[in-house]
Amino acid sequence: MLNLVLFGPPGAGKGTQSEKLIQQYNLIHLSTGDLLRSQIAAGTELGLQAKQLMDQGLLVPDEVVIGMIDFKLQESQSSPASATNYVGGFIFDGFPRTVPQAQALDQLLARYGTQITTMVALVVDDEELIRRLLKRGETSGRPDDQNEVLIRRRVTEYNDKTKPVADYYAQQGKYVAIDGIGDIETIFEAICGTILKANVGAK
Ligand code: AMP
């Protein structure tokens, strides 16, 4: 199995690269941001509580996102792959965002006898991120993309709470940084090259 953590600050291009990677490797996409937004759209209690934090550019509590990932992993087990819907693994997008989330993910995957293959970090400087997110806000309809103060808070949350997750995977020898500025195809090829190396000798 190929289990990939696609890592990077908001606006680094994780969504764009995820779409390409899913096609290339038949991965199931697990984005906690998307899962939270669908809870908001469905008007659930969880969605309403998460929205208050998301609208302030703050992280939602670990147990909420860990619970959602746990549910999705269980769900994928109950609809096993067939010849027509071969599943190559999972791509985690926007998760884990804290060290406790990374630890929980290791434990969840161990239950299924698998593990993270590699973490690919897209590196983009803060000012470029702010530019990209403000531009995305013109069309994305996401409230958290439309206000520079909120965008800066999300980038700060990333620098304070999420960056240490990179060290967690580095300690396991699974961290690879890729320049996230440039042509989409060039970045995609660099990620594929990393995956090829990580998969050599992987279970
Ligand atoms: P994203 O779509 O990944 O940019 O996430 C949008 C917002 O959802 C973030 O700013 C957080 O408020 C929340 N969120 C998404 N994923 C997580 C996570 N793994 N941990 C905590 N909060 C999250």
C-alpha cells in the first residue's frame, strides 16, 4: 500500500497535487478540511462547532479530526477493493496537523497492518501563500480564504502547531521536502520521484 501524507501550509498546492496523485496511484483521498466542510454543509452539530473555529482560522480539536479519519478508514474496510475499484492506499491531505494527530494516525494504520509510506512536504514561503489564498478566495467561496487577517492566522497556526509534525516524520526517516513554487507538472513529477524511491523496499 502507498499511504502518503501530503503536507504543507494552507495554499501550498496540496489539493491540486492530491487530485493528480489520486489518479496516478488509485488512492483514496482523505482531507479533513473537506470532511469538516461537508459536516458544515449538512448542518450537523459537529459542523456547527467546527465552523466557529475554522472561521477564526484556528484548528479544530484533535479528537474531532482523529474521529473522522478513524470513521473513514473503517468505512473503506467495509467496502473492500475489487478488480474494478482497486485501491492503492490513502492520501492524507491537511491531516495530521499536530503531533498527537500524527501519533493517532500511526496507531490507526497499525490496526490495519499498514503504515505511512512517506510524507511529502510542499515548501512555499509565507508571502506567496498569502497571495495565493487571497486569489483563491476570489472564486473558492471559502470564508477563511477571503480575509487577510484570517489567512495570516492560519499560516501562524501552521507555523506554531503543524510544522513540528514534519520533525515527527523526519525522525522516522519519512520526511521529504519539495519546492512548492513553480509549474504544477514539475512539482507533480518531483512528488512521483519521491514516491518511487520511498516504495523501493516498502511493504
Ligand atoms: P483546509 O481545507 O485543510 O485548509 O482546512 C480548513 C480548516 O479546517 C483549517 O483552517 C482548520 O480550522 C480545520 N482543519 C482541517 N484539518 C484539520 C486538522 N487536521 N486539524 C485541525 N483542524 C483542521
